[in-house]
Amino acid sequence: MAKPVKISHDYDAPPAAVWHVATDFACFAEAMKGVATFEGMPAEGSLKAGDVFDVKVRLFGWMPPMDYHMELVEWRAADHMFRSVESGGSIRRWEHVLTVTPLAGGARLTDQITIDAGFATPLMRLWARYVYTRRHAPRQRMLGALRGDRA
């Protein structure tokens, strides 16, 4: 398997707020707006231990749907950490570890993604880098809204 893709973003918000934005279904949909839609994913609530989802993913919201399986295999809310194992289409295994760690005056969210997609792995690594980087700006806006920042 290829070396994991690792992306970190720092936020000027407490770890609990960053964790909320990273694990809330409505926040997830907002962060993925314009990138992908997930038919069959709950619209409200938050991830919880043992969650399993079989969804239809549409890249950019309009491409043909792809069956996709997502399973939360490790959940440590007190430590602000989860690990999911996913698969679908050409992706044999997409393992995602998300952690939120405290910083002075804020928190760091780190996504580590290990991908096995056969010959498509290099392309999927580029896609992962794009998707997880793209989530940063919407999360900043959502955290600002939680704080009551003016737009």
C-alpha cells in the first residue's frame, strides 16, 4: 500500500468545536458542497461508534452515482479521534484517521488517509489531497458562525 496522505489544518477554535464540525453530518455536507454528495448519509446528527453507511456518491453532485461503503471502526470521542474504513468503485480500501489536537489558542485537525485503489492509487491520492484540503475553508466559516463572527 502507498504511503499515507497526511493533511493538517489549524483553527482558532477549541478542540471540541473543531471536533463537532468534523463529525456533524450537516457540517460534513456543507464542507463537501460542490465536491461530492452522499445519498443515504444522515442529514442531521453526528457520527457515533459503530456507524456503517452504504451510500451513493456523486462526484461534483452530478456524475453517475457510485456505490460506496463506509464503516467507523474506531471511535475515541474523548480523544477527538476516529478511524473509518471505506471502499467503492476502484477503491479497494480507503482508511481515514481523523484527529483533533489542542494548540495554544485553538486546535489542529489532521486527516491521514491510506489508499489502495490498484493502478488508480496515485490518482486517488491526488483526489484525497484535494478533498481534505478543500474542506478547510468551509470549516473555518462554520467555526466562525459558531463563534458569531460577522461575515
